[in-house]
Amino acid sequence: MEDNNKITKNEKKPNKTHFNFNSVLSLVAYIGIGCIAISLLLTLIFERDSNLSNAFSAVGQVIAYIICIILAFSWVKSKGKSIPWIVCYVVFVVTIVVLFILTI
């Protein structure tokens, strides 16, 4: 006898919304590109003289940097305890953070 409760390959599973690391990261990336797009539009509208445009640009850049830093950390973590990768990662992140803060 067959069990009628089994889900076959052709049947669809119920669509449940659940957030995992990748979906949250994707949402943040979506917000980041939205900020960059708004910044570029405001730059065109106000002819390159807008503090609002600069604010959206800075937010978009920060989001992009954070996503890159998180993904790079995941990659470095996958390499195990390889000291050269970790040292380069730390140097790169510190350089980005310091130079970004200095250029604000």
C-alpha cells in the first residue's frame, strides 16, 4: 500500500517565506542599488549640486562595501586557517574603512 501523505516530485511544496543569510544579503543589496540609482537621478536633476544626492550615494557605497566585506569574509573563512588570506583580508578591510571615512 502506498502512503498518500508522501509528496511526489511533480507536486509542489507549500510556499513558505523564511529568511536566511542569502535572502537578507540580497535584500540589502537591492536597497543599495536603489540608493545608488536615486543618487544618480538626483545628480542629473540637480545638475551635480545636491547634498541629498551625495547622501544617497554615500549610503549606497556603504551598503556595497559591507556586502563585499561580508562575502569576502565568507570566502576567506572557507579557506581554513590560512594566515596570508586572513592578513590580506584584514588589511583590505581596514584600508577601505579608513579611506572611506577620510573621504566623507
